[in-house]
Amino acid sequence: MEATAPNGDRSLQLGRGQAESGWQDRRMVSSTTTASWVRIETWLAQLAPRTFAALAPPADRSAIAAAEQAIGQPFPESLTESLLRHDGTGHRGLLPPFWSLLDTAGIVDAWETCTRINADVFGDEEEGEPDGEDGPWWHPLWCPIAADGAANHLVIDQRQHRRTGRIGNADHETGCSFEPQSMWTSFPALLEATATALETADVLDGCLPVVKQAELHWEVL
């Protein structure tokens, strides 16, 4: 279904009739990181080719190893798997509403910058309950995976607690928060939720996927 955006641009909002083209059949694949990437790539290649073309080639394993050494911790297995498929998404937003996946160098840069600022400004401030929904401003055991261009990051929480591996929103002004929804429980869960929202045109975290000028955008509802 086509609609005209407020600024006059032609935009494409995908309807639930997409199932007739076979998109929903792919929902039965296993929910691994690679399987979700295949679904996302297939959708982008057909409906948002400019976003698809902006996906980076795979990262080198040596670059990943060097990045892990730089931040003093191994990457989560799912992040390594993702980087070996695409070393980030450039400045194109892939995750709702405005998140672009960082490349290997960007992960190190974000981690080093935030760790340095946290040490200078907050020092040894108590972090509270590690598995609570409100975190500190930053923690060195967080691994940044995405940025919104406004100094905020999505992070994978690698602190050891019952919710290890969850995704947090590290806001540069208010600190990090962890939402309880299932899409934020892990990086694979986030990729799978994104793939499903694209294929079904469902709202994800208050955002609807639309295509404008062959690029994926997320319309905030």
C-alpha cells in the first residue's frame, strides 16, 4: 500500500498481504542470528535495496580478536556471528527507531569513549542491582552494538546475573535502562523481532517499518 508522507515523499508501507508473496513462510526458520540476517537481507534486497546495499561486508576475525582485546572481554557469540556476516550497517538505521549497527572499530571507539567519560564523571559510583531495569550511566562489562547518531547506544549486558545477555539503552543523559519486553532479552531476540516486523509490517517497539526512496525507515507511532 502506498501513502504520501507529510513531507511529500512517496513511501511504501507493507501490508499484511505480504504473506501471499511467501514472506511469512520464512518465519519458521530457526531463530539464530544468521537465520534472522537471511530474513532481513531477503526483505531489504527486494523492498529497500538502498539499505541492503549499505550493509557492510564481513569483518575479519583478526579485527574482532583485536577489538575483544581492546575492550578486555570476548564478544558475545551472537555478536561475533553478526559481525562475520556484516561489519555494521554504516549510518543506515536498521533497528527501530533510529539504531544503526556499529562496525568492529565503532564498538571499540564507543566502549573506550563511554568508559573514559564514566571514570572521569562518575568514578566508583554504585551501580545498584545488576539485574534491575535501571542501570548506571555506563559499565565496562557492557558491549555497545548500535548507535543512534546522538551519542546514545544499545549495549549487550555481560555482567554475570540472571539476565546476562540482555540489551540495554545507554542514554548519554539519563543512564542505561533495560526494558522487560522479550525483544530486549538478547541480541538474537532483537534481530528476530526486527525480521518478523519487516516481514509482517507489524509495529515493533512503537515503530512501523516503511520504505521511502528504496530505504528502510521506522515510523514512530
